[in-house]
Amino acid sequence: MNSTLLDMALTASNVLRLYLLRIMAAMPRGIGALVLLLPFGLGGWYAARWAANAISRTGAEPHVVRLLERITWYAFIGLGIVTALGTIGADLTALVATLGVTGFAISFAFQDIFGNFLAGILIMLQRPFKIGDLVAVAGAEGVVKDIRIRDTLILTEDGRLIVVPNKNILNGTITNYTTEPIHRIEVEVVSSDGQTLDELREKCVALVSSVEGVAAEPAPQVLAGKVAGGVVTVVLRVWMDVRGRNQTAVKASVVEALHRGLPKANITPK
């Protein structure tokens, strides 16, 4: 039994010595590979800072700047690791092939996630809207609460928070109500109380001009719709200044002002 234990101890000692010799033989290459990583790390840091400053000057959102800064740094570190592995004699061909197959499998399995990720980056770069804008995207209409890598949060007027995948936004039509602060609405007014077309036109303009949120320029317009006997139909065009105001509230105020001034008329927003 003692001889068996001695043989096992000698075998373990020989294996340990063999591994130590291999480690000592590989140490110069390993140290060289670590030293080689330093310039890539420093270069990546400077490149990331330069990219961040360049993107910041374009007026990009802070989270977009941070994202692209990290991507630049990780790209340099990845290139440094590949170069270091080649220095110590690693088989890069097999490594690249393995990573390629793995990457293909992962991208196929998570294609929707990657699609939303890329769409999020494009939205952040193109900036069709920003946080706080009133938009209509992918069937959702409301205020943009947050723009994330995978999705965008939309807060509707009735208080619902909708999570919209970025891929759906990028593939659809985007309507931004905040980019241009002056919006036009149309209201049909039908009067049958004996007023002439000119009298109705003057009264409609006077009623809506004093409504808060109605823009002075362009001025309200009244277009003749139909005149049949004692019934006069006109279309009122009003431009609203929605900066700092709720568009629906301004539209409601216009209809209310017309109703108060023309209680017998039929008033229909278009």
C-alpha cells in the first residue's frame, strides 16, 4: 500500500512539474501578449473619447454618445485580444470559425432582439423624435418618455404606457407633432339663424382669435362651403401654437368658443 501511495505521489509530482515547465516556457509569450494589450487599451480609450466628442458636437442625445463610446472601446479591446492570441501561437483560424458559427446561431435565434437593437441605434442617430415629443408611431400616439436600445416608451393621453419595439417604429410611418409648433385644424360650422355668409365669416374669426393657443399668424380663415336658402355652411381653418400646450385642449377651446358665440349652429371638428 505504501508503494502504491508513493507511486501516485511521484506521478502527481511529475505531472505538476511538467505543467510548471510549460507555463514557464510560455511566460515570455504571455507577458508579451499582455504588454501588447496595453496600446490597444489606451488607443481604444482615446478613440472612444474622440468619437464621443465628435458625436456630441452633432447634438446627439447623451445616452447615444455613451453607447457609441463603449462600442468603440470594445472594438479596440477585441482587436487587441485577437492580436495577443496570435502572438502566443493560438489557432486563430479555428477560433474565428468557431466564433462565426456561434455568432450565426445566436443571431438567428435572437434576430428580433438584434433587429430592435440596430433599429434603436438608427433612431438615436437619425433622431426623428426626442424625449418629450408628441408622436404617432406603430399605432401608438403619445409623448415619448424614453428611447431605449430595444424599444421606445410612449405615454398616451389617457395615461397608458406603451412599449413599442424599435424595429416596428423604423419600418413604419413616424408622425412628429412637436417638430413644427404650428398646426392647423378645420371646423365645419352650419348656421341656420339667418346670418349672411359675410356675417358668419366675421363672427367666426372674432370668436376664435381670442382663444388661448390660436396663432395670430397665419390668421384664421373661413371658406364658404355651401349656401342653401337660409342655411350657411362654412369651413373654419385655425392654426394652433402648441408650444407648451395640449393640442386636444386647444382644439376643444376653439369648438367651445364657437358654440358659445353661435349657440344655434352645428359645429363639427374635422
